[in-house]
Amino acid sequence: MAKEECITQLNTTGDTTTLRNRRIVDRSAETIQTLSKDKHSQTARLSPEDDTQSSNGTSAHFSAGGHFSRDAQSSRVVLMLVVGLCFSTRLYKIAEPPHVCWDETHFGKMGSYYINRTFFFDVHPPLGKMLIGLAGYMTGYDGTFPFGKPGDKYEHHNYWGMRGLCAVLGSFLPIFAYLIVLDLSQSYTAALITATLLIFDTGCITISQYILLDPILLFFIMAAVLSMVKFNQQRFRPFTSYWWLWLVLTGVNLAGALGVKFVGLFVILLVGLNTVWDLWRLLGDLSLSLVEITKHFLARVVGLILLPLFLYVTIFAVHFVVLNKSGPGDGFFSSAFQSRLIGNNLHNASMPEYLAYGSTITIKNLRIAGGYLHSHWHLYPEGVGARQQQVTAYLHKDYNNVWLVHRQDTNESQSGTPDLVRHGDIIRLEHKETTRNLHGHLHEAPLTKKHFQVTGYGINGSGDTNDLWQVEVCGGRKGDLVKVLRSKVRFLHRATGCVLYSSGKTLPKWGWEQVEVTCSPYLKETPSSQWNIEDHVNPKLPNISLSVLKPHFLEILLESHIVMIRGNSGLKPKDNEMNSKPWHWPINYQGLRFSGVNDTEYRVYLLGNPVVWWMNLVSLGLYPVMVAVASIAAQRGFSLGQKRIEHSLVLMREGGLLLLGWLLHYAPFFIMGRVLYFHHYFPAMLFSSMLTGITFDVLLKSTDLLLPSPYSDWLQRLGQMGLLFSVLYSFYLFHPLSYGMTGPLAHEPGSAMAGRKWMDSWEF
């Protein structure tokens, strides 16, 4: 009977179904339901007067040894202490060092672009940079600092507002973690362990104190998880004001997370899986009609799909409206996109709409940083294919980008309306400055050895049959016209059958470090083999305003995402560049230099508090062992007792949710091909720390399995104090990593960090 009773108690998790008048009650969920009835406990705290019993007869209050306290005043004091420590540790020395640190050179500069309304390109969505720019603008920064390179002095420029925004948002991370764990576990001890780990983690402090996207991203991730947990607590009060509030806040924060970085997709997946499980539970509740279940489903579609999608699109709408001036990001986008930017040569310009023979044109490749088709007087060096004139792709507008369009056999008529170029036509392209033809042959390309070389050949338009190219409009049919800006065009070499191609590879100094152009024998349509006509001059044709060719909002939204995705996939490790490995991250193997290298510089080093990170690592190994032990004990019929069952349920269900969050934010990096850095682990680290709070809390409460009371209580207190002391002492040892170091390096005599380089891979 004991075995069956334990198994029945463990199996009553998750459903509140009425099945032929038999109701299975989730003890943890009923506790949360009881808590929600207290109008003063929106943070899952109980008032002293509330003595409501849960459905299984146990009190909704627990002892002060870790569970909910009767003293609401004490809980508020604890929360205020957590808040005070969070803000004081993050805002301390916020203005130090007074120079550009690490990626501030990128995101500070992008904040300046928003203030100046200058268009730029970044591989991340725009919300984080918009908030940085807004913070700078609201605190008096005028957007004139160049953010040239790390180490540049800010001098009189007001930078503290942008750092302050990131520090304030970073200060909320331990607070949110505290509330999440408190709501999940109903244990102040677990919540305080989690808060302690994050408040005194040197890594979390460092990454929150600079002009970076990470604290903004982490804020929205944790806010989304907290909102999801609060919404789950309202499951017994559907369609009430608080139910709608937390549903809407979950959707808002999901849009915020995705609007900062695409890593926000991982928390969207976490919330999505939680929602699927919640709907599955509702489907099994026979007390609900299909109409009510449909209402639940539609509410979640609106709150968790349509609302975040609307907000996400709105972020980009604001982004495009604000950044309306030509800037350094123009070249990454199509010519049609550029025509909407004030100051771009295509803005409010007019030119013939369709390509014709005799026209003077520039031709732009459609890959990111593919460049304009370009040539100059310099020849390929000896030993690099044929010693003929170089043809490259150049990323900037230049008179050497200009080409003339001719028929294959003879020059165009000097009078009358010129014929238009059509899909399938065979043309010759003459470089205007040097009068040489675009030429292909079977010589090997300079860098892409499986491709053929492209050169400039002939003089004054004369050449040979290797100068002939067939025009192909992508998605077109024979006879279709080539529309300026909008048509995607490929040029097929008639003699060899290859296609004109921008490889994206940078040529050596003999090629002026421009981009290699080849003729690819692989005919698959890719952006590298697609081109569009950008500038178009032909005095014999009527001009039209390019405003009629401007893309509409959905087109530029789609193009911006295509460019961002390609940009992310193109972030490959460079030669001799440090590339962090995902397995390095949980063990705190190697940090990142934020500022300074030698003993004369102000040094800041991103590295996690070793005790915190290694405690998280231990917890990740301990958690499955504890779950396995609890499951086996229940299966074998051991009498666990009421509290032990409560602990097991929290460990399995709530701990499992946090473990899933850790996996979703960590495992995908193992299959990513882009360059990776240590700071990519911090979203997963937050989930790991919350799991550690619950795991160590349950472990310490299990001391009564070893010792009788009061010795077990003493051992529990000793474990809690030992954990607190070890975290604080480690923070004392390593806090200079966050707040700045000067003088000798750790391995040199007289260093303040002497003896603290516990791993050879640490570089401070």
C-alpha cells in the first residue's frame, strides 16, 4: 500500500481533470492557486492571516526553514535587500573606465547612428541599438563621438546614459531570477541562493556595465520567463484581468527578446513548449467544453503569436522611419532599397526604366558585400592566370564601376530609339574607363581554384568571342525586359558556359584588396551569381522617377531579414582569431578582455565567479542523480513523507522546466557555424543558476535523511552558510575583474591578482 500511495502522490502532477467525478489534483498547482487568492501576494508571498488549506489537507504555508513565511513584512525586506544589492553592484563605478571597451565600439556607434538618423547594417534586429540610442539622446549625448576603436577616450562626451541603461536592465536579472524561483519552488531559500549566485557573479556584473546588447537581451528573456511563470499561476482564474496581464506581458517580452537578437528564438521555443503542454492539459480536463478550450487556444494565439509578431514588425517600422539618411549600411542592401535613403545618389533620382543597348550602367552583385563590377588599368600578376586586366568587385561607388552595353556584333545605331535588352540576349560589356571588354576564359581564377578567371581584354571595344555574355533575368522568360534596380540578372559566358560570380574573397595587395570576381561553372542561382542594374544613363530614352520603383514596407522587411541571416552565417572565424568553443563555457575555461592588455592599462576581464560557475556545473550533474533517486524511491515504495513528496515534485517539474531552458539556450551553439564567444553562454547561465538554487535547496533539506532533528537542521544551516561564504569570498577575490585592475599582471610579482589565476587559460 505504501508503494501505491507514493506512486499515486507522485503521479498527481500537472492535471486537474474531472474524470467521471474523480478529480486528480496537482499539489503544487493547488498551492499556487491558494496563493493567488491572496490579493496581497502577486509575488507569490502569503499574508500571515491566510491559513487556507490545500486540497490534500496540507497548509499552504510552510516553515521558515525554506518555505513560505507567514511574515509578509520580512519577505518585503528580503526583496528590497536583493534589489538594493543588484543595483549597487551594477551601478558601482559605471563611468569607469572612461574609454571605449570591447564591443562598445560597435553598439555605441550604432546608438550614434540612430541619434543622427544615419542608416547602417548589423546582423542583429534593431531594438537593442534603438534603446541604446534613445538612452544616449535622453541623457544629453549628441551622437558625435566616433567610437573608433577600443581604448579611445570619451573625454567630454556623455556616455554614462547608455552604460546606465544597460546597467539598470542588468540589475533586474537577479531580481527576476529570485521571483521566478520563488514562484516555482515556493522556497525563500532556493530563491535567495539563486539571487546570491547572480548578484555576486563577476561575469553578470561585467556584461551589465557596458554599452552592449547582452544585458538588454537577458532582461527580456528573464522578463518573458517570469511572465510565463506568473501566467501559469493564473491557470485556475482564466480570463481574469491578471490572467490577461501576464499573458500579454509574456508576448511583449518575447517580442523584445527577438527584437534584440535572434537568440530570443530560444526563449520563444521554451514558452511555446510550455504553452503546448498547458493546452494539452486543458484538453484533458473534461469539465471544460470544446468552446472553452477553443477560447483558451485563441487567447494564446493572440497573446503569444499575433501580439509579439505585431510588435516585432513595429520595431522594424520605427527602425526604417528613423534611419532615413544614407550611411555605411547602404552597400549591404539592394539598389531599390538604397533609393529610399536621403543622400544616396539613387534617392529622388530619375533614369530610364529598362536596360537598352548603348546605355552606360553600373552593375551591383546581390550577395552581402558582393560589390560593384569593377575594373582598372592594373594587370593580373605573373603566374595568376592570363596576364590581362584585372576585373574585381569594389564595395564603393567609383568611376571604374561604369560599363557600356553593346550588341554582340556591332555598335548601336547613333540615331533613333535604341533597342531594349531582353532575357536571352547576347551582349558585350565594355569598361568605360579602359575600353576593354569583360572577358572570360578557361584559366584558373586567382583564389577560387575551381572557377575560371574573368579579365578585361581588347581595346576600344574590339575583342573576341570570349567577350560575349548571355543575359538571363532570374525567374523570367525569353523576351522579358531588364528593369533597372528591380530585376535580378545573371550573365552566362557563351564560350565556357559559366556564370559571372562574386566570390566574396578578398584579393591580395596586387588586387588592391578588392573582391574576387570569377566565372563559376556551377550554375545554381545564388546571390553571388545574381546582379542588378543600379545606375543607368541613356539620353535616347525617357527617364522615370525612381520613387515609383521604391520597394514597399514588406519588401524591405523581408530583404533586411535576408541580409541579417546571411550576415550571421558569414561570421566565420578569421585567421588567428580567438574562437571560443561551447564546451569551454560552463567550466569558465576562458574569459574575454574588455579593456587593457599590459600593466600600464586599466584592465577589465569578463570571467564568471569561479565558485558560482563551478557550483552551477555541479548542480547540472547533481540534478539528474537526485531526480533518479527520488523516482526510484517512489517506485520501490519507500515512505517519503509529505514534505519529501513536495520537494520531489518541485525538483522534477519546476527544475525540469529550468533544465529545458538551459538546454534550449546552450545546445544549439554546438551546431552553429558562425564565430562564437564566451558571452553567448550567459542566457543559459541564468537558467543554470536558477536550477542550482532549487537543486541545492532540495539537497540541503534532505539532511534529515542522514541525521535526526535538530542535528539535521544544524547541518542544513551550516550548508547554507558555507554556500553563502564561498560565493562572497570568491567575489571578494575576483571583483577586480569587473571593477578594474591596474599594475602587474596576475603572473607577475607584486600583482594584486597573484595566486588567483586558477586556470592557465585565464588571461588577466
